[in-house]
Amino acid sequence: MELKLIAIVLGVLSTIGGMVGLLRPILIQRFAELFPRSVVPAWILTALCCWLGAKEALAMNMGFLDAYKPYIYAIAPAVFVASLVYMKELLAPRALGGFLLLLAVPILQAARWHPSPMRLVVVVLAYLWIVYGLVLLLSPWWFRKSYRPFLENAALFKAAAMGKTAFGIVLLLLGLFAY
């Protein structure tokens, strides 16, 4: 995937998310309250993690283990099922953390050799996702702790939504004109 397309998609999603926060803050607040203990988003994000993990495992050089790559097609669904059955603490924030970690991989691969110095905007965003993903993976309760100040202060929530919209527009413009 090209950096241009990645920046456009991220810009559109960020702009839409910011605009929803500005125009319908109740939806975002309700989602943020329900998300941490939701089972369905945890399952969906875990399925995406298994798919992305299998995709990356198939793409990497494993040396003498390359002979076992065909088994990844069976291992990934087995890991998904085992995660649902045996992980008592399969929380949506923990699955979101894993998803953010795996999502950063193709973004950083696309940005690695791009000649524009503006690629660092997307690289910094990906590394912030990695740090936040690690925090959520290890301590999912930080999800609640990180969004709580925004829900308790309407002005801070509105400023964050405006910032997200502005950052989305910047990413969109970078995707259209710089990459």
C-alpha cells in the first residue's frame, strides 16, 4: 500500500471522527463508556489481529521455518478461537492495543523509503500508536483512564475533536499533495 493512500484514508477517518465529536459528542461519549467491556468489538479486533499477524508472518523471512508457512493458514484461526475460549480477560482495549501494534507495521513499511521528509508525520503517528498499543495491551484499564478527562470537561472534549479534525485535514492534504 502506498503512503499516499494510507495518508488519505487516515485523514478521512480522522476528519470524520473529529466531526462526529464536534457535531454529535453524545455518540462518542456513549461509545467510550461502552467500549471497554464490550465483547463484540473485542472479537472483531482479535479477528483483525489474527489476520494481520498471519499476513505479516507470511510476508517475513523466517529462515529455516519458511517450510512451516503453509500452516499459518490453520494456526491463525486456531489462535482466534483459542483467544475467545481461553482468554478470560479478552477486553476490547487490549485487542485494540494489539490491533494498533499490527496496523503500524504496513504504515511504517510504506513510509520507510518515501523520499518526502513529510513522511515523518505519518511515522510519528505510527510510533504513537505503537506506544499506546503497548500500554493498552499490557494494562487495558488505561483506556478508561486516558479518555476520562475528555468526557468530564466539555471544553477539552471540543478542543480534542477540533484538533482531530484539523489533523485529519492535514493528513488528507499531505496525502493529496506531498506524498
